[in-house]
Amino acid sequence: MNHKLRYLISGFLLMLTMASGAADTLKIHLTYKHKLDNTGHSTGRIVVNQKLHTPEGILFREINFDEITGQMAGYVFYFYKDGRLFTQEFYNQTDSLQYILKHEYDPSGNEIRITKLFPGPGQMISAEKTVQVYNNNRKVIQQKKYYGRQLGSLTKYQYTPSGFLSQEISKFKPSAKSSSKQENKSYSYSPGKMLSQIVVTGKDFTNKPYQYREEYGYDDKGWLSAVKTLDASNVLTGTKVYKYFTGGAINIYEEYNAEGSLAVLLEYDYKKHYMEPGTQVSRYEAF
């Protein structure tokens, strides 16, 4: 790891993970990406992501690695306030702050605003903002995304009387730089209340319509095992496969293309290390 990387746990995490500077048993989650040949067979794997959690399972640091070289590409510090995620602070491989995501909540604990901040001369500059509105059941019913001062997208959510998400209706402005102009998602559930299908319809920015659907399958333990994507002509265009450890943690993630060839293979590992959590200083608090 970059020798310049400096760590500090903010007050909340400090109380959880450090006692008089002593080492503690940290939880390490590793994501490996396999290198595949043109036949879909693995020729080796490389770590692309590492997440560090406190003994209580709170994520406080994340490191991303270049898929080609295996070198650190950047990292994220997580800070908490009143038991909730407060800021995510993103750095590049040379320890330069790239941007900060600031999370805000209403008195009920609903996340109502996420602001993307870039470092400027002596201050943080707001570049993007996501604003959410909730119903009395604490379910989000509207989300607006702003890019600068311009509204980029508006999404409205509808629910069944039982509280399951049924419709997601989105409209996009040019500032969102989305390939879609509008998009509707319709959610269906099995008798056992498991998500069974999402039908997506929309128009791109040339007003050309598109449609596809996702079918969800589960194993005998009720864990998501496969997601199949089919086009408007009911032709299979891709499949995502999920495999788990005995305890339910994700072990393998696979993506297959329309021809059935393996295109993406991720492998997950979970370790515990008795080690110093280190220190990390919030740049947001420093401004």
C-alpha cells in the first residue's frame, strides 16, 4: 500500500475500534476479479477491492486496485455521526482528495440529501446533489438529482398496499448525461413475496423506444441465484449468477453474455486480522 496513506478513525469509529492504541480484530472483505481468455476460462485472479470493517462490522475504509497492474488506484474513508454515515471521502493513488459525498438525514433517520463536493480554494464546492422525499412509512417516493443548479433527473416511486415497490418512473434532462430520456420500471413478485420480474420500458434521447425485462431466480434457501435479462422479443441477452458460502455471504458472481460465454467472474473472500486500524482524518471537517 502507498506509504503515504494515513489513517485516522473519527470519534465514532475511534471508540469502536481503538482502545489505548491497541490492535483489534478487523474484518477484511476482498473482491477478486478473474482474468478470462476468449473462451471464458480463468487465467488467474487479482484483488480489485478491499473493504475494512470494525469488529462490529462498520465499514470505515475501502481500497480500489487497478485491474491490470494490481496497484492501488484510490481509496475511500468513511466517517459517521450519530451512528449514521456522514461522509465518504475519495482519494486517488497519490493521496489527493478527489471529492466527498456528504449524507444528511431527517429527524426520523431517512436519508434526504447526498451532496457531492469537490475541494476548492479554501472551501468545498457543491457539484451534484441528490434529494429524496419519503412517505409516512419511511419509503422514498421521489428522488431528484441536480448537476450544479440544474435538475438532471426526477424519479418517482410507487408501492403496493403491502409496501412492496411496484413502479419506478424516471425522466432525464441532458445535464444527467443519461442515454435515456425517460424510463419506467415495473416490479412483480412471487406468491412468496420474492421479486420475480422487472420490466423496463423507455425512450432514449432520440425518442427511440426500448424494452427489456429481468427475471429473478432463487435457490432452495431463498437466496438470489440468477438474474436473466431478455429483450423485447423474449431473447436472452445475458445472465448473472450468484453463489454463496454456507452462511449466506456472497462467494462467486458471474456474468454470461447472450452466447452463454462467461464474461465476468468475481470472487469474494472474508478474513479477520488482528491489526492496528490506523488513523484517518476527515477533510470535510477540516474545511
